[in-house]
Amino acid sequence: MQHLTVRNIPPELASALSNEKHRRQTSLNQTVIDLLRQSLGVVPGHQRSNGLGRLAGSWTQEELEEFEAATAPTREIDEELWR
């Protein structure tokens, strides 16, 4: 197991870590490890995500093709508007 020492932590970061430690009801060490795992995407059993899939879901190929067909007119340039 590796050991890591972090020096010169700004007061606002130290305070935020302390608040998070109390919120999670874990040790400071465990809180830092959990936050590092989360931010670096190395949470066991999870893939890193930007979170958009959770908000927008995912489409099948058929749904994608339907969406692209429905929005195709928005990609056409109206020459009259550009004169």
C-alpha cells in the first residue's frame, strides 16, 4: 500500500475536506481516498462517466436514425436568408 503526504493545503480546501468528512461520517483518510477514486474514475465496479447518460439516457440505433431524420431540415441552409 502506498503512502502519500500532501503539504500546503489551502484553508478553504482543508475546511471543505473536514465538512465532507463529517457529512460522510468517515475518517479524513477514507474521505480523501473516496474523493480521489471518484474524481479519477477508479471506483471499483464503475466506469467513469460525464453523467450525461443518466440525464439523457441512451438511444437505440433506430431511435438515433429517427431523431436524425426528424432534425434533418434544421441542417439545410436557406439560401434566401443568406442574401
